[in-house]
Amino acid sequence: MARAHLALNPAIGQVTVWGRNLERAAQTAALIRASSECAGRPVAVAPDLAQACASSGLICAATTSETPLVQGAWLAPGTHLDLVGGFRRTMREADDATVASARVLVDTYAGALAEAGDLVQPLERGVITREHIRSELSEFLRSDWPVRTTPEEITLFKSVGTAIEDLAAVHALLD
């Protein structure tokens, strides 16, 4: 995820990696640092997740955690989150406050509404409504739907994975 974001966004100044296991986080940081996409930008290991979230404008979570890691109280205005790890109803990468405060985009409604614990759990408890999920990726790509309505708005992309995304990625690579 870091390499992809670095390749597409030259404005990213630094990458910070956090993990429950600091040794593995350091290994991941070294892989990012050595990548061509990094292009000499600093890559650090964060010992504290709350501080890392509070100082980041872009947060990517790719975990199978069943307890929320990212807390809404930690997020700065204008933060964007990619939650791409949790793919079961029991998995959570972000807490209810994060989801409730964000403008939400999903890979597919079908997958997210059936499998994404980050969304299904707050929906079932009435923390958010179905209308809180603003768009799926195909609608977003075909429309002029604004990512943000204000610079301070928190945005969230939730993916549980879909074969059509994999097929499109392979097609783009072959082209």
C-alpha cells in the first residue's frame, strides 16, 4: 500500500509504519525504504499508534484485527483512511467514531454491506445508516462525486476485495 501511494502521490513526504511487532514493522519499513517508489523519502517506525495516526494525513490499514486499531479521537481533520484488510464481519480496523465521522466510499456495496465488520457492525447497532456509505468505487469513477466537500472532512475507503478489481488491475498491467 505504501509503495502504491508513493508512486501515485509525490506530495507524500514521509512514511510511518506501525505494527504490533516492532521488529516486523522495521522490516516492512526497510522494504519500503529500499523501493524505487520511496525515492529517498524518510520511512520511520512508529512505536505509538495514536501518535502516528494523529500526525498522518493518510492512514492505510491492512490487518485482520478483530478489535479496532484506529480510533476516531486520534484523527486530524482532513485525514484519509484506506481500510483494506478486514474482510469478515468480525474484523475491525477502525472504531465506530472513525466510521461515523467519515465520508465513506466502498469497493462494492454487496461486499461491504455483507462482509465489512468496520461497516456492518456500526450499521447493525444504529451508529450509522446505509446512507452514510456514499458511493461504491464504480459509481465514484463514473461520476463527479467529490471526495471531500471541505478540506477538513475525513474520508474513508473500505475494501473487502472483489474479483472485478483484481481483473481490472491485471488488465491495466497488461496494457
